[in-house]
Amino acid sequence: MLIGGFQRFSLIDYPCKICAIVFTQGCNFRCPYCHNPELVYPKLFSHPIPAEDIFAFLETRHGKLEAVVITGGEPTLQPDLVEFTKRLKAAEYLVKLDTNGSNPRILSELIEQKTVDYLAMDVKAPLARYPEITNSNADPVKIKQSIELIKHSGLDYEFRTTVVKSQLGKNDILAICKQIRGSKRYVLQKFVPVNVLDTNVLNAVIYADADLECLRDAVKSYVAECVVR
């Protein structure tokens, strides 16, 4: 595992659980609003944190921490992700994975091996707009496969979209909700113009809180729960 960062304590990243967060290096998307450029551009990578240091810390936190969140970057690019999650489960921690959904094969293996407890997938755009919004060769077929895998995984999960007004309008959000129709939870994430991959979006028009509430009301019939975060 190429681990670019480690947060020892969080109350907000795993719902209703006290967790630590592992940040992996490397991503196959180049979303301009990404808040972790140091985990995306190899030239910005710090020296990786040894996995053994993470496990040594976790060994001391039983009874205080309940879960570990693996985020990035894109964690499913890590060749030893499955083994890493197995070790976390063996250490009796709940595991949450944040993913962009580009690697359904790895998601399927994690689900089958029962080494994750919560899946959070960023749905970046309507399928047809994925290459444009992510500035990558994203395969919409794989994105759709990941959505279906997660929906039928039997695990707790959420889909979420970072909403930049200049990129995604109401019709785009409606199209996304049709892609995830019937899902357990959908999160509309407000874009915060700080520390982004592409500084051009720092001047992007953002949705006001009232606009996000209106979007939530417009799409809530598609999913069991829709929240603004």
C-alpha cells in the first residue's frame, strides 16, 4: 500500500463510528475540484507511510477506535488493498472504503471476501459525461457495474456527488439519480473552493445552501434518503 497520509481520529468520516483514516496515493481521475492534489499528482507525493506503522498504532487503540476509513486518491489502484482490508478485519476494526467506482473487479472481491463494512462511491456525473468531468478515460460501463455491485452488496453504503454549479446542473443531478435509482443513500456534497487540483475552479460558481436544498427535494423520490453535506 502506498499510504500518503494517516489521520488518527475522526468523528465524521464513518457514520456513527469513531475512526482513523488511511489516505492512499495515486488516482486515475483528474477531477478539477479534487481536494487532495498531493494524493493525485505523483510529483506531489510524500514519502509513503509504512503499513506496519499504521497497524502498530491501531493495536494500541482497541476500545477507543471502532473503524478505519480507506480513501485517497483511489484505493482500488493499490495491488494489496484486499490483503490490507483483511488485516484490518483480523484486527477487529470495521472498514469503510471510499472509491470512484472505476474498478468493479476489486469491489467485487472485497464484497465477496467480506473485508469491508461500508462502501462510499463518488458518482461524478451522468455516465455519458464521465470522461469530460473526470478528465480521464473513465469507462462508463465499469462505473455502472460498480453502482449495481454496491446496491446489491448487502452492505451499508452511500453514493455521493460533489456539486460544482459550472459543471453539473439540475438535469445532470436528475440523470445521476436515475442511474442510482432505488439506492439507500445519496449525498449532495457542497463544493468548497480550497486546495483543488485545478485552480481554475477556485472561481467557479457554487451552489448556495438553498439551491442544494432544492436539488435535494427534486431528487429525493429516486432514493431512500438524500442529504446535503
